[in-house]
Amino acid sequence: MQIGELRPLLPGIDAYAYFQTSGFSPKPQPVIDEVIHWLRFQAQGPALPHIHTPIAAAVETTRERLARAIGADTAEVTLAENATVGINIVANGIDWQPGDAVILSNHEHPGNRVVWYQIARQSGVRLIFLDIDGDDDALLMQQFVHLLDRHTRLVSLSHVSRRSGRRLPVQAIVAAAQQHGVPVLLDGAQAFGAIPVDVRAIGCEFYVLSGHKYILGPQATGGLYVRRDRLDWLRPSWLGSRSQQSMDLQGAMVLHDTARRFEFGTRNMADLAGLGRALAMWEAIGWEAVYAALAACTGAMRDALAAIPGLVIETPAAAIQRAGIVTFQIPGIPGRAIYERLLTDFRILVSPFEAATPSVRVSVHVFNTAAEQERLVAAVRGMSEGGRVKSLPGAASQS
């Protein structure tokens, strides 16, 4: 499969210029078909052995593909509904003590904030925030090392900032944390599928990811990597049927000795099979080809936006510090207003942030065309120059 074959597989992709893959991705027809296939197959009788066995095997194939994609063993991979579930598994699996500290960053998604706010309330844990504004990695590392102390129990940071698209120097962060005996949890929601992820090379203890972003997988799919030596260290707080290898009726239980211990109950196996189909597509194209093409698209978008006078670009200029995101500000115009104007007048979908935030996020992917990028840049240029830009005919009625 070639990269150029992807766009025709995305139903309805021509209706809008879609630059919101870092939030929710469009789904290729083969992924949709895979989910529908297994739903129909399962509907014949989910408990019948000849029905359940093949779909369970399809889910295990997804686990194998996901493990291969991030350089992990299958025994270290939990298939979860999203990255936030993985964060919760780790956060609620530690025996917190009053005075313990967790290092976050000032760019974290609510999914990597809310759980820690609750942990802090319940257990007296201190939250310390690493400032990752800017692009000076040496300064960031100097600040990070200063924050580490004997009270630090965990570091929980985004691999790639959702706010600026900055790729953090995660190997250096992990190495510094491990010198203090502190495990690291990385939120790879904006990294997985956009840049290479090799958990062995990074060295982190925990890594969470989403399947519904750059991978173009179904909603409510994702994963958690738990390094083998941390499986027993992490106290399971969510358990249920299928978490165990064996049990009796008197209280004896043996959990799985793999990351499957964090999976339980009835699960949406068709969606998980759909994630496997999405991963198979990227394997067929070739991960390195995808990463190279996406890096080129991101660089072209950043360069084009940076050429607009007065625009404030928040994404680092160096390719090694970027992933698939470019964020910008138009001074004097709220981010929400920019988002709404692009969507309503130009059929361009980007992403605003929280209320009163001036920034707008553009996430590019290999299915975006040069014409779409030019359309976005022209619209932003017109808004920056005082609104001297024409709307597309009939755009407002289709938004």
C-alpha cells in the first residue's frame, strides 16, 4: 500500500479540510469494514465457541501489532479504551503517601490532570508542574532535574505537547528520573502514529496511547505499556472477570502475569479488531514512510504559517522537536473565534483550546493535500491582515 492510496479510503474527506487528527481522526473504509464484519459475525451468537474464538484471536492479533509498533512485548501491553484509562490504571495503582510528589507539565491534557488532582485531594500528594513553554531543551532539563527530589514518586508527562506540538526530550527525562529511582509515565496520545515510538529506547516504565488519533483507528481504542519489571510493583485497582489466571470460590486468586491483568469484563472486541486493521494498514505502507511524509507536511505547514506577518507560532522550528502539530495565535483574535471562522466560512476544521485561550492547533496528516494546506494558510493570512479574505461559496450553510 502507498501513502497516496489512503485518502480515497476516507469517506466524506472532501467535505472539509480536516486538520483535527490530533483530536479525533477520520476512519478509513477498511477499518470501518473490519468493525462491521466482526459485529455481524459476533451477532450470530457471541457465546458460541466457533464465534467467540476467532474474534478473540483477532483481538490478540491487535495486541501483537500494537506491541510491535512500540517495540514492546505482547505481555507488556494492555488494550484499553483510551490513553486516559491507562493513566488511571497507573495513578490508582501506586500506594501513595502524604507528601509524595508527582511531576506534570503545564501543557497536560485534562486526561493527565484530572486524575492527579483527585489523587492529590485523596492522598495528600503534591503536584509539581514543569514549564515546557519554549523550545530550549537544555533549560527544560535543568528545570526538570531541579524539581526531582526524594519525595518524587512519579513523573507523568506528554511525549508531545497537545498545546504547542513540542516533542519533549523523553530519553533524557527518563534517564534523569531513573537516577533518582523515579518511574516515568508518558502520555503518547499526540505521539503514537505521528513520530517513532520505541519504549525500549526511551526506557520509560509506562506509556499510554490512543488509537483514534494518528493511527485512524476506532474511537474508544488505545493501550497501556507496563514494563515487565513494574507489573507487580503496580497495584491493580481495577479488576474483574478475566483479570485472573485462576481463582476458587473461597478467596484464592492468581492474576495474569502479564499486562492482561488490567483487562476485565465484557469488551468491544469489534472495535479492537478495527484498531488491528488500522495498524495493519500502517505496516503495509511502512512506518518510516509515514513518519517522513508527516514530518514533511508538518514542516511545510509551520513554514507557511510562520511567513504570515504578525502571526505567533508556538511550535518549535527544529524538526526533531516537532510531531504532527502546529499551533499559532493571531494577536487580538481569540482562538475560539479563529476556529469558528475557519469552520463556518472556509470549511476548515482545526482545534481550539479551553475558553479564553488565544491559540489554535492545526494537526496535519499524510492524507491532507497541498491545496488544503494552501486554503488554510490563505484564510489565516486574511484574518491576520484584518479579515480581507473571501469566504467559500455556500460554506456557511454547510458548517
